[in-house]
Amino acid sequence: MTAPVGKITREDTIKMDGADPIAHLRERFELPEGDIYLDGNSLGALPMGVMERLEVAVKKEWGQGLIRSWNDADWYPAPQRAGAAIARILGADDDEVIVCDSISVNLFKLLVGALRMRMDRKIIVSEIGNFPTDVYINQEVADLMGCELRCVMPEEVEAAISAAGDNLAIVQLTHVHYKTGRIYDMQGITKKVQDLGGLVIWDLAHSAGCLPVQLNDCNADFAVGCGYKYLNGGPGAPAFVFVARRHFEAMDQPLRGWHGHAEPFAFTQEYKPHPTIDQMLTGTASQLATLALETALKVFEDVDMNLLRQKNMALGDLFIALVEQELGGMNFELASPKEAEHRGSQVSLIHEEGYAIMQAVIARGIIGDFRAPDILRFGFASPYVRYIDIWDSIAHLRDVMEMREWDQPKFKERRAVT
């Protein structure tokens, strides 16, 4: 679906919603009345059924079943079940993804494990502007393993890969950039790296649940991602990790916890890694968080990811068209790619007063977020964001600017979370 030709009206967006083939998915979420939620790229909305599942888990399974529920309520394999549900929307096999820990921890595991597979190579390539935790972990692992981290500008990544040549060990990139929404060519970069004998680790934090990622079609090596953005698993939901099956035997991840053991309940002193994706586990899963994520993933059971992608591209195109139509002369600059095929499920704007503007918009119930130094981010979770929401959001943003509503001390005071 494309934005109407000519001046766009609110009535046009009502018609677009009427023709939306996935409009019914909105009914699968608990959404507060009066708010327009455009921050699913930071924390997804609450899916129906999650609260009820947690109530059962707490009151019945924990409260009454106690420790018996590891078996009786089938708690123990929850990380594998949730991983399989994520694998299906990432183009991976069910047994190649598992839910555990955080992106930071899983990235550390993969980087060390992958470098152990390429001990004769010493260069890691990443990008300047990558999400900070990725850069921090990359640098720590590089120092730990005696490697060189080369962070370059996005447009220089492919040249840096070529320049590393036979010394290239790992390329670690975020598939969709957290600030701009720019998408890397997963298939092309993966092939380029592998042709040189290197391995690639993809961060799918802003891809999983909104793009039709095809890990196996791209011959991907490894990936990490979080459960609380487009997957809607709740604040601080556990992350996931993907290891291509062909790497199971060679993977030697460093955080050797008992759940990654081939026989965890044999309680042997000698470590023997599990031969499957289970080797990526370390300690006991946060069971309530994992069950919440597992339940949230039911949203996607019958969803065509291509339809989600078509809608979030259209939502982004509409947003950009309305920015151009309604916000001219207000000093906004587009930070995201204008072409939908190069943009994830978000649009980011640059403004020198971005923080205060976003706070003023949030006060009106239009919920986006801010990323320093000057980025206003608007995320479009296709299952619950409507076209009319885009119109109304831009209308509120226009009012905030015209009335200089943002120019108040209360909106300029920085809060802990932006």
C-alpha cells in the first residue's frame, strides 16, 4: 500500500486502515486508550494472554507446584520452545535458536567462540555508530583475544572487509541500525565475508519481528537479538542466539555453565558441551520472563512476515510524506533512508531541540523516543500501528512546533531513560 498521490488527508488514512489486510492483529494487544504508541522498536506493547499466563505461572505453577513445575508444568524446555518460535520468523530451523541471557552476554559468547574457530586470524570489523553495547563487547573481546577491532563508517564496511583479506576473522554488524533504521545487505555481506574465510555475527535487535529475515537462505553464521522490541516479550525480556547447525560441533563458547552441559543433571566436574544449540545456555533461565516471551510470540503464529514488512514500509512512507507536507520550515531533517527497501520499521528525524520536542509530544500521548544527540525515533510495529495513527502523530507534532510547546523547562529536563 502506498501513500495517496497529492495532498494527504486524514480521511485518506482511514481508507488505508480499511484496506489493511492485517488490521485484525491490533486486537491481539492490550493498548492504553488515548495513546498512540510509536515506540515498539524500544519496548513492544503487551500481547493478550501474557498477564494470564504469568498469573498461572506464579499462583499455580510456582505457588502450588513449587519445584515440581520444572517437570510437571514443562518449565525446563521453555528456552528451546521460545527459540523455535523465533526461529520460524527468522528463516532458521527450530533447533538453531535458543532464548537465554541478554544480547551483551550472547554476543560475548559468539565472538569468543567464533574467534576460537579462526585462531589464525586477528581482525574484527564493525561500524562506528553501532549500538554501544556491541562496540563495548567487541572491544573487550578483541583485547581479551589479542585481536584488532576496526570500527569504520557504514559506507566503509565493505572496503574494510576487503582490506582485512586473509586476516579477517569476524564481521559484527547490526542488521538494522538503531538510530537511523538503515538496513545492511545481509546476504551480500555474509557472502563477501565467507568468501574471505571469515565469519559474521548479526545483531537482529531491530529486525526480529518486523522484517522477513532469512538467516538460512543468507547462509548466516551467527546472530543475536532481544525479545522485548518487536517480539513484545516485556521489559528486559531475555534475548536469543542463533548458531547455524553446521557450526554446532566447532562452537566453543566461553561461558560454560551447567545448562550448556551435555548432561546437566549428571553433575560431573568435567565440562562436556551439549551437541545442540543448548550449548549456548549458561545458567538457569529466568523462567517467568521466558514464559512471558513464549506467550507473546503466539502473536506471530499465523502471520505472514512479508505482509508485516509491506505495512511497515507503507507506514514509514506515509510518515515521511506527512513530514514533508506538514512540517516544512520547522528545521526537521530526515535521518533514515527515504527509500523504504533500505529502511527498517522506523523513521528517525533530526532536530537540535529533539529531546524537548519528543517530551512535549509524549505528554500529548504520542509515544516515541529520543537518542542523543538529536534523534527523534518513531517505530512502526505493524501488528498494532494504524495509518490514522501516523496522521494524528504528525498533526500533534505540528501543533507542538507551531505553539512552541516544547520550549518549556519541564520538557528540557533530562530524565534517566530517554
